[in-house]
Amino acid sequence: MSTIPSRSELSELALDTARRCGVDVGSLTGDVTASSPVNGLPVASLTWRDPAYVDEAVTRAGEAFRAWQRVPAPQRGALVKRWAELLTEHRDDLATLVSIEAGKITSEARGEIQEMIDICDFAVGLSRQLYGRTMPSERPGHRLMETWHPLGVVGVISAFNFPAAVWSWNTAIALVCGDPVVWKPSELTPLTSLACHAVLAQAIAEHGAPEALSQVILGGPEVGRALVDHDGVALLSATGSTRMGRAVGPRVAERFGRSLLELGGNNAAVVTGSADLDLAVRGIVFAAAGTAGQRCTTMRRVIAHTSVVDELTDRLAAAYDRLPVGNPLAAGTLVGPLIGGAAYDAMTGAVAAAVGDGGVLVAGGGRVHEELAPEAFYVRPAIVRTDRQTAVVARETFAPLLYVLPYDDFEAAIELNNAVPQGLSSSVFTSDLAEAELFLSAEGSDCGIANVNIGTSGAEIGGAFGGEKQTGGGRESGSDAWRAYMRRATNTINFSGELPLAQGVDFTV
Ligand code: UN1
């Protein structure tokens, strides 16, 4: 594969690109180093905010809320419309930053920015469709209805692997719902977050909306904690590990805040005896090895019928052998680097544990390009064939490691699909209508996402995104996920001139 860019090449590219997006690159100084997984070397120096700053930011956001909640929702949508235009102008620049900081290949990085533009489009339409219901009142001359109002300040904590899109899913919806956003991005992707914020800041300024509608705070875990604990944050939307969610959820609940958690996944595909194997192989390879296995929706398990499991494993292993692993900015690369050494250690540890449990490594697993980029962690995506869903298989290892398990009976396959603590995404490859329907039914997959004849990752923005069990239960993005960003008021209006009480209660004085 091609060479890996040098420290100065990548750093210059990152800073020029950030500048074009509106970041004041000259002011980037400090003792915190931002590095790239592409070469494992520093790209910029910057400063982290201390936790006390969170209070200032949330206070400013609260002031912005008071003004913004009075702006009619379709006018709020006009701001998001302009944001989408600017994102379209800066698509390639933002994608370049995503590649540099998250290690995504160009096509997937562009896809991430497209996802931002798509959610903006969705939010603009939504700004005229924040519907409440009317219900028949049991009393004559009464009307019963619900109204949706802006909720308040939304705190967003996002992860390195979708450094731009996850924030935008929250922010586009929050803005049309009337809520300002305070964002604590991943420590690993600061330039991407500054650039994303700068583009939105331009739209906000042009619109004449309050500047504090969007704020980004670079900082460490203590900044995240301050956001989680702040009473002024009405909704805390956090994407990351189950461990992080376990810390965040109870803290927000303790102060009666709302949380929206999008945590780990351990996503499987069931491949039945009637599946189109060409389709299955393509779907599995993208979902399991794409993004170097670092999506929360990445496919981590294949549960294949005994009649196809050998052929499928051979074909997957052959496809894995052909995967071009290397510089994500170079044309032709399909698998970029892992985010860092800890991910590499987790992957090799999981492979060793699975092999120790009797699994067989049938593809990949080794580190590559070590001589070109000793500080970076490129690996060949791995497949382990195993007969049992052992403890390591039930864990989420955030790396391109796919377990292939056999099954005999379709109900047992569904049980295996569900027998993990996480419940984000799932799919079935089958030509049998009854199997497909069973998989999607109440007795089928227990995940928030259940697909037929496509992989587990790469969801469109139009659906509600999220999952059950240790995935955290939150839903973001499309469908009616907007309701989490608003508060509901139930209204009873009496135009009868009498005062009949509900439930027929008599209280005549
Ligand atoms: C994530 O990995 O946190 O469905 C989000 C997908 C993307 C979003 C993934 N649309 O793979």
C-alpha cells in the first residue's frame, strides 16, 4: 500500500484544512498534543479548558435558550438549512479532518459529512412538523391536546469514531427543537470538532441567532463530568462505551436530568441456509472490516447455518486477504488505522483469548506498516472461527475482529444473537420470508436495529438510531427521536361554561 504521510505533511494539511473551515489556527497553542492515528504523530498543540469553564458555557447557553425558544420553529429550521449549505461547501475539508483524526478512509469520511447534511435536511423538514396530538376529551365542551416546547440546554458528549456526525445528529435536531448545544467532543478529535463548530458558528452569525447556541469545550474527562453534573443541562446525550454510560446515566438521573445514551454494540448477522452468499459476503466485509471495525454498529459476530458456515468462512477469509490496509487518505485504501495502541492491545488480547477458548484464527490479526509508521497501529482485520459464544465473544472489542459461529436451528441462532449484554444492531441474510419475519418479530432480534439482507452498520439518518440493554436505550437521529429534545405539555381547555370533573367526580359546594 502507499506510503504514510510524514508528521509535517499531515500537520500542515490538518491546520490548512481547519483554517479553511474557519478555525483560528493561530490561536492554537498549549501543552496538549493532538495526534493522528494515520502516522501516530502530533498534528497540533492546544489547550484544554478546565471544568469551571463548563459553568460559564452552560450559563451562556441558558441565556441563548431564553431567546431561541421564542423564535418560531420554521425560522429555527432556516438556520439549519444554511448550516447544511455550508457543510456542503466544506464537505471535503471536514472529511479530510475526519480522516486525519479518526483514521477513516476518504469515502467513509465523506459519508460522515454527508450524514451531517442529511440530518440537517431532515431537521429542516421537522421544523414544520413538531406535531402534538389532540385527544377526545371525556367531558362535553372540552378539548384535550398536547404541545411540544423547547426543553433547554443539551449537552453532547461524543466519541472519536464519529467525531462530526454524532454531534450533528444531536445538534440539528436540538436547534430546530429550540435548544442550544454545549459539546464536549472526544479528546482524540479536537480539530474536527473545532472545524465543525466553526462552520455552524458561521451559519449562526449569518442568521443573527445567539452566538451561544453552539459551544464546543475541549477538555478531558473532568470537563465531561462537569457537563454531566450541571443542573443547567436539561438533556445529556452521550455516545461512547458502556463503561462511560454506566457512569453518566446514574449521575444525570440523580439530578433528574434527562439522558440519551448510545453505548456499545456487539452486533451479529445470522446467515441462513437460503442466504445469497455473494450478498452476505459483501455485506459482512463492509460491516465487520469497514471503518477498521470501529463503529458502534460494526459487525462482530456471524452466526451461520451449518450448511453454509464452511463456505462462508472460506469466502470471508479470501475477501479479508484482499483488503487494502493503509493510509486512509490514499485512493484505494479500504481499511485505515486503529485509533491507537490500546485498541491494538485489546484486539490481540481478544484474539488470544478466543484461540485459548478453542477458536481458530482463519484470517488476519497481524500488525502491518510498522516499519513505515512505528507509532501508528495498522492491523489486518481478523476472523476467528469458534463453536461457542464464550465470554470474549460476548464482549465488545472495538477493532476489526469478527467471530464466526455455527448454528443448526433458526431459533437457536436468534438466541445466540440475543445472548450478549449489548443490543444495538443485528441482521439476517436469508431468502426465506418466514425467517426474515421471525427475526424482525417480537420473538426475534432484541436489538434497536434489525435488518434483512444488509449488514449491521451504515444506518440512514431517517430512522431512530440506538439500542437496548447495555447499549443504553436512547434513540437519536430520525423518526420521532426529536421528542427527547422537547418537553410535552398536556392541555385541557374548557369552553363549556360548566365545570364537569373528570372521572365523574362530584364536588358541589
Ligand atoms: C457510531 O458508531 O457511533 O449506522 C454511529 C452507522 C452510522 C452511525 C454509527 N450511521 O454505522
